[in-house]
Amino acid sequence: MSETMNQQASSVAHKTIGILAHVDAGKTTFAEQLLFHTGSIRQRGRVDHKNAFLDSHEIEKQRGITVFSDQAVFSYQGSTYYLVDTPGHVDFSPEMERTLNILDYAIVIISAVEGIEGHTETVWQLLRRHRVPTFFFINKIDRVGADPARVLEEIHKDLTEDVCDINGAIKREPLPEELIEFVAERDEALLEEYVSGRYSKDRWLSAMREMIKECRLFPCAFGSALQDIGIVDFLEKLDLLTASDYSREGPFAGRVYKIRHDEGGARVTFIKALKGRIRVRDEICYGEEGDRVCEKVTQIRVYNGSKYVPVEEAGAGELFAVTGLSSASIGDGLGALKEKARYEMIPTLKAKVLFDPALNVKDVLRAFRILEAEDPSLNVTWEEALQEIDIHVMGLIQLEVLQQLVEKRFGFSVSFGQPEILYKETIEDTVIGYGHFEPLKHYAEVHLKLEPGERGSGIVFQSQCHPDTLPVAYQNLIRHHIFERDHHGLLTGSPLTDLKITLINGRAHVKHTSGGDFREATYRALRQGLEKARNVLLEPYFHFRIKVETDQIGRVLSDIQNAHGSFEPPMTTGDKVVITGSAPVATFMNYSTTLAAFTQGRGSITLFFGGYRPCHNADEVIQKKGYNKNADPEYTSSSMFCANGRSFSVPWDKAEEYMHCL
């Protein structure tokens, strides 16, 4: 069977389609219909019946929402489709975003009753940033209050002017005049053909395929997934208006988009192949320069829901999973693709893991490390001094799901402390930090230039140190220590970010430099530099988009100002006004409840992560946190030197006088 699949795979087009929506818009039911009509499943499941094919996890069945991104495979008109169902709840947005880098096309489901909702806009913004060609399907047209024409107009006004109605249009010959005009207006060459009358249906469909692929055109259709209205018609158009151009020639390149652990505990790495092919027992290399790892693939699996078929080979355009990769992480480029993907949906809250003291803390930490491999946004940290495990989360629903997940998978109970805002720290001037570590029979010295980075850039490292001064192996070790963990800032002990770190000098000893010496010297250099810099506390911000009636604008603008936010000039359309701007997460995270109360549910708000900015109440937060920079057991800004067979400590403000390679 696997040999047959391999032969078929090399001769068919492969297309990866993601289904995205605000929660309860009907995307899982829509996916069930596509799978049923293409013969991938024999019976259509329903979320409320707890038998949906792609919501197979017990937690998803209990809650009636998609929590994990899962995939199904179906064939249609000679093409193989990989259908990816993604979470619709905002708390699981990172899980949704991690699929975007592997999608060839996306289908955004919008309810014909509720129309564009808050998370719909977040999904749309992410799709545009990742440049994913997108189709719309206006669902639930059978419901009381459904108005697909109104929703189409909302898409046109609030999301894109390049949305075109293809409902029942492209199967006719000739194509409807209004569709031809709409497409021609967006391309000069097509417009000339249209004016001259020299065009054919095939030419127009080919042009539409190209414009959709280039994100210049966004088709929209209507239907009802629950009543099976318009599904087959949409599938025909999806197939007609999409294309696949993957090449199985050349070296293998792929992207990791998901990590799971199977029932036997084996680590399973899910991959989208972008070029070439890979076979069982082939070697895959991954990781950044200096930390690159090469491992053999021991098994290749093609998943359809929760089940899989082993195959001997996979190639460009395919979604598959492998075993044998011990440390590849989500977003890693594989083979010829070395660039790691970056994601924008970043948790802004931190919560403490609470557990029975009778439990072995190492077992609890091990369980959360497994969950972190599957969801890197958790960013699990172990605070040795406090004997405390902290995680990063999007919201309370995610914590509830994690609580269930830990008990089901690992057999013990946990709870969580009240989530707190996740602050970060950076600097606003350029300094040089010096670190020296030389207790008896140890030796390492590191000089780092610290510069403010662009907002949102995280930690960036480079080396200007000559290999004759410090061997490349030690330079790579310093780089490894920079990225091996989040480093504490001086103000609150929050993670450092938006920092450019340059290795400018260093020294090792032929006999006495041993494991851990450069970690000590690197940490001390970083800390000594922070002592000399002007440190800045950062807090997370939301970008918001609020729509209310015109007589409510005064209240909204006042609330934004009271929340220390800012806004653009409001835009009025009829009796509605739209306000966009930014505000701190700390003051605005619960505003949706306030807005719903005073607008009687008629106002709408969209919130999405807007990056980190200087904290609006830094002094208050610093005082509340009560961090003592001189009592952090993991960091010191002093350096260790040795003279006359004895080691001694030198405080940060005197350390430069003792350095060996100034």
C-alpha cells in the first residue's frame, strides 16, 4: 500500500488548505462536508454530537471547540488535498498561526448571521502578513437572520475591496459580465483584452488563478455547512481556481509545523515538504549555524485525522510526519531551508504552575517540557530559587484546557496561579559588558557590545571577534549561552528583549578552560553591561479596532484615554463609527466586557497583539515586583579573577580594570 502511495504522490498535484474562522462560525462542520463528499470519511460528524473527524481529542469533544490543529487527506479531480482544521478560539491563536507558513490557500468561514467578528479580523490580519491566498465562505445562510449580502459588504468594507462573489458564477459560459469587469479592473492587460472583446473563459480563469495566488483577488461563496448547501459547488471552484507548482527535484527543503508525542511516547515531527524529497533512513539537518544537528529519519507517516499510514518516501507539497528527530522545534527549516519561522501571536500573560508538594518536581517539569515542545508559546521556565514553574498563556480557557491535558496525559493534577501581565526589559543606549570567570583551574573572558534593537526584534547575536583571538568553537559556545534561556533584566527580573549583542573579544586558556566557564563569563558580561546601561521596562500592547454607534463614540474615546491608550481619527460610515488605536494589555484586556455592557451587545471590538512598548506605569510595576538585582542566584555582574593561587571577586564597576584582553 505504501509503495502505491509513493508512486501516486510523485505524479499528482498537492495542495494544503487551511480552514480558519472565529469560534462557532462552523468551520469544523464545513470540513466534515468536504471530507464526506470526497470519500475521505463515510459519515459526516458534528461538533455537538462529539463525533467530528478532526475534533477527535477527548478535550475537544467535551468543550465542543477545536483546540489542536489536525489534518485530513482527500483526493479530488486528480489532486491530493491536505485539509488543516485550526482552532477558532483566541486562546489558541498560536496553534492556529503555526499552520499559516505551510498553507497554499486558506478558507475563512464567516457566519451569515453574526458576520465579521473580532477573531475574524485577527485571522485576516495574520493571513495578510503571511501572504496566504484566501477564499471566503459565508456560512449558515439557512439560519434566521442570515444576510449573506450584508456580510459580503462587510468583507468589502472592513477586510478587502478585492473580494469577488463567485457564487454560481464561474461554471457558466460565458462568465458573468460583472465578474469579468471586476477582475479586469485589477489588471491592465486584462482590461485591454476586455475592452477589445478578445478574451475566453479559459484565459479569464487562468488570470483569476494567478491573481488569487498573488493575493490580488479573494473569491467568496455562500452556503450552509450544516445543511450541505453550496459545499460541492464551492469544492469545484476551489479546485478550478487553485494551482500547485512544487518540484520534487533538487535537495530536500521543508518546514516543521507541529510536534506531537504518540501513545508510545515517541516524538513525532510534522513537516511540510517545500522542495525535493526525503526517504526513510535519509539524514535531515536542522538548526541555525553553529548549532546545526543532523539525524536520520526512522519512519515517515502520512496522517489522516488521528490515524496514519507509513510510507517510504515523501516529497514537495506533501504534509507528513517523521520519527527520529530528537530536538527539531516548530518553525525550524529543514535541509536546504535554514531560516526559522517567526510568529506574531505571543502570549502576554504568565501563570505559576501549582501542584501537590508530594509530587516530584522533576516529573512535573518534564511533563511541561513535553507540552512546551508541542506548543513553544508556553515558554516554560524553572525558577530554581523559588522552586517554581512558570508558563506563558493567552488566557483562562487555555489554562483550563492545560489542566485537563496534564491530568489525562500524565496522570497527576495541577492548577495555576492568577495570570499576571508578562513584562519584558530592554536598554536604550549602547554599552560594553565585560565578564571574566577564573576560579582555580578555570578560565574564560567575554566582551559583549549591547545595543538597543528594533522593537519586536528579540535577541540578535553576531560576532566581530577574530578566530585567531578566540576559536570559532568558543564563539559558537557563547552564542549558544546567549540563546539557551531568557535572561533577567535588572528592573523586575523580566526577560530581556529587543537587544543586539555583538561578541567583540574573548579569551580561553589552553589547559584550564572547561565546560561551563564560558556560560559564567557570558552571563557576567551581559549583566555587567546592563549595570552600565539605561534600562527600560516594556509592557505588551493591543492594537484594537472598535465599532460602535455614533452617539457612543464619546464614551469609547474617554475609556481609551483612561486606559493610557491612543487612537487614530475615527472613521464614520452611516450611523457607525470605527476607532483604531493601541492600548496596554494591562488596562484593556477586559474592555470587551465593558463595551458589550454599555452598547447592549451592539458594539464590536477586535484585539490583536501589538508588540511591546515602554511601560505606562513603570515605577509602580517595578516597586510591586520587588526584584533585587543583587540577590538573583542565577546572575551576578561581578567577575572572578585568580592571583597567587587564590580566586577573588571584583564588583562590576571595577571589573574592567582587571580584564586580560582590553
